[in-house]
Amino acid sequence: MKKRSLIAALGAALLGLPGLAGAQPAWPQRPVTMIIPFAAGGPTDVLARALTEPMTRELGQPVVAENVTGAGGTIGAARVAAARPDGYTLLLGNIGLATSVALYRRLPYDPAGFETIGLITPVPMTLIARPGLPAQTLPELLAWARQRGSEVNLAHAGIGSASHLCATLLRSITRIPMTTVVFRGTAPVMTEMMAGRIDLTCDQTTNAMPYIQDGRVKAYAVTTAERLAALPDVATMAEGGLPDLQVTIWHGLYAPHGTPAAVVERIARALQATLRDETVGRRLADLGSAPEPQERVTPAAHRAMLDAEIARWRPILQAAGEFAD
Ligand code: MLT
């Protein structure tokens, strides 16, 4: 056996991977923690909780979700970056992994340094408002906000979050100097919005959908080129006069830098199987989303997406000029 194959075989045997001889401690041998870097009850949390049960079945060990919130998801990401690279601590991150690098000058980790495992689901965003806001359409809303300027409050889940990205685009495209209000996730934003204390936010449609459908918040526009089948009455940003405000956010699963490739592959296979699960597919469809195609649920496709998104958003965010530190 050549030296490289011998090393790979020994590594795989230690991880208990199939097809290679030897008594091995199988991986995983204990529960796997999936860090959710935003508040419980919000879109990342809802997604994580749709994944943990099928992932548990696939891996044969409990996959346990834990919310570690704050600073637009960067506190949870920092926790994972500093964890032992043994596959037992994972991060469910969204587009913020790609945007935060342009927004934080002193980030305690390199977002591009994580081991990418696979993309999970793309999610459109919807501009929503408190139920009593008088405007009925996006043009009316923009006119209302223009009159009030900084009296209008626009919430997001912290600099570097998906809702922050959408809010930044909204402020820079409309040039309306709305006041931003920061939360630890969009779940607490919804509570404040329903109570009438927050005017606007840009939320992931997967989270906003049930609130829109039963009238607890008002929806003005979706950030996709076409209307969404799940929200047929909600106009697109382009229909409302903001054609440049298009963004679909995405989620991926990450491991700390240096996690063995065989472990990353094992988790990727479990994630692929999870996203083929009909119950997971139905759950995502109910929320107006869908699993990523299987060829994107791979470390390489995820890596390519992360790198491309870092390059795409950096100049746009730097031009917007709103830094976290
Ligand atoms: C959340 O889970 O609260 C969101 O993903 C926050 C965000 O990125 O806007």
C-alpha cells in the first residue's frame, strides 16, 4: 500500500468508516451539537429543528440544537470556530458567514476557514411591517417612510445577519435614513412588531409566512424576481419600484477548521439523506422554501458558494459603509 493510502486507511479505520478493516471506535460516539447563532423560534432555529431528528437517525447519535446568540450570528460562529475539530460541534450558518467578513474588522475567526459540509436551503426574504401601519402597497410604504425618515424604525438580527443585509440594501437603495434597531434574532423582532413597537423588518419568508398568512404582520414585497407561490398576493420588490432589491439568502452546515475530511464527508452524507427525507421536504415547502438540490449539499459546492458570496457582497457592503466595529 502506498504511503498516502496507508495514512487514509488508518485515518478512516480510526473513524470507523466502512470498507476498511480493523476494530475501530465509530464516529460519532456521542451527541453532536449544532449551534444556532440566532434566537430560539426564528428562521435558523426552525430550520435546525427540522433537521435534527432526521440527522439523529442518520448518524445514530443525538444531534442537539443549541442557541448561542448575539452580534449578528458571529458569537455562535466564534464558538464553533474555537471548538475541537472533531465533528462534535457544528454551525448552522446563513448568508451572514459571507457578509460578516466585510462588516467586522476584528472578527475572531476567518469565515472562509470553516470546513464547509453542504448547502441546506435557499430562502427568499419578505419586507414586513407592524399590523397597524397605514400603507397598503410598497410605493405607499416608501412614501410614508420618506415623510418620517429616521422616525421609522427598521429592525434586524444584528450586523452580519440576513435581515441586516436586506435592511442595508433597503436603506441604501431608497436612501431613506430609517433608524435600525438590533435584536438577537428575528424571533424577538416579531414579538415587538406584533406589539406595534417595531415598524419594519426584512425577514426570511420561512419565518414570516405564518405571521403574514394570519394577519399578525403586513407583507409589502418579496425579494425574488417572481412572486412566490406560497404568497401569491405579495408583490415583488420590482413591481413595487425597487428592482435592485433582490436577495435570496442561503444556509449551510459548517465544522471547525481541521475537522477530518472523512468526518466532514460522513456528516455531508447524513445531511444529504436528511434533505431527501419527504417530511423535511414538506416542512420546507410549507414554509415557502425547498431543500437544495443534492449536488449542492456537498463540501465542494458549499465552499464554492461561500467564496463567491464573500466576493459578491464585500464591495456592496463596504460601499454602504455600515461597519460593526
Ligand atoms: C434568525 O434565525 O433569527 C435569522 O436567521 C436572523 C437573520 O439572519 O436575519
